Amino acid sequence: YNMKNIFRWPPPYVILSVLIFAGYYDCFTHRYLLDDHLVLFGESGVANKSFLQLFTINQESFYRPIGHIVLWMSFHLFHAPFTPTGYHLINFVLFTAVVCLFYKIVLDLTAAPELAFCSSCLYAIHPINGMHINYITANVITLSVLFQQISILLFIDQRKRDGKGTTLSLFFFLLSLLSHEMSILLPVYVFIITYFMYRSDIKYTLILCRPYILLPVLFLLFRMYFHPILNPFKPVFPVVMYLGTYFVAGCELIG
């Protein structure tokens, strides 16, 4: 079978969307998981804040104002704490966008539609990604990934033209940082793409990575010293990332 026929009609994005729906449609009836109810409806939950308070009041030790906008809008759209189907539908749309952008990134980097399509299908149905639809309040992660992907695509586009990053790419990187703190690792992807995919020397690669390294440093300083709500008199490391746990989890997943 000639796989090129698959890219005539329907287009890959339609096939990927159908594949995701077939794999996750039963998630729409699932209930709340873990801290979903607390993050949404708790005393300091998203539902009990105004739009402005999303930016001025942290969620426990987290500060994810952009990521929580989707939850805030979802609550005001559905306003039904005991029927979570609508929240799962929103997560489905976000995850579908992530998979489609995954296809676009691989295609731009490799110019191989078969590789991009097959890898996107595997990414879409990998069991670990069920959390993006099942775990309602995990859409802050999905949104962060989406913004990182847009940042990467803008970087790739500009890299093809003159080798420099763009202000718009950094803007979406900032949105990802304000969605979930794990996006602080995006400079690693920028380094990998520049050094391994475009075969740039290490010096030039580091020059291109500088603004992507500087931005999270400024973000951390803002969180530690300048944010008026987040403990201004006692600076603390504001990124809730337990490196040992992530290292062990990574080893288990790779294994």
C-alpha cells in the first residue's frame, strides 16, 4: 500500500482528529480525578476567583494564570460542577490541537510526511497522553505544550530564513511559562533542534538559545522577588519541580 495516498484525502489533520476521538471518546463520561474538584471548586479554586484574581492570587504554591484562564472560562461556560463532560470536551479540543501541531513540527523538521504522520499517530494514542483528556485540570499542561509548540514553530520558521529567533516566539514561550512551570525546559528543545537538526556549531547554537534561557531566568526572578502576592519578603524557589522525582519517572518511562 502506498502511504502517499493517505495524504490526498482526507488530510492528515482530519485522520488524526478521528483517531484521537476513537481512542478517547469514552473519557467524556469520566468523573473528576485527583485534585480536579479542589482546583476548580475549592476555597482558592478557579471558580471562586475573578478574572483579575487569576493573575494576582496564586493557586497554593502554583502561579499559572494563563493556564487557569481555560478552566475559568470553562466553569463560566458550563457552570455545572457535577457534569464534567464539557471540561473533557475542552481538553479533547486542546489535545487534538497539540497532536496536529506535533505533526506540523515533525514535518517541518524532516520534510517527511510519512514519518510525521506515523509519529503523530503514535503520540496521539500513547496511553500516557490519556491524562490530557481524563485529568480535567491537567489542561494547564496541555495549554503549556500548545504554546511551546507555537514558539518552536515560529523559531523553526525564522531559523529557515535568517537563523534568528523572533520576539513572537518568545512571547508564546512566556505564555507557556504562565501556563505551567515545566515549560522552563523549552530551551533544551531549541538547543536540540538547532544543534542536531540544523547541524549548527555549539557556539552559534548557544547564541540562538540565549534569549530562550534568559526569559525563564527573568520569570523566576519575578516569581521570587517582584510578584506582590507571592511571598515578597521571603524569596523561595517558585518552580514546583522535584528533580529527583522527574529523573526517576523519566528513567522508568524510558525503560
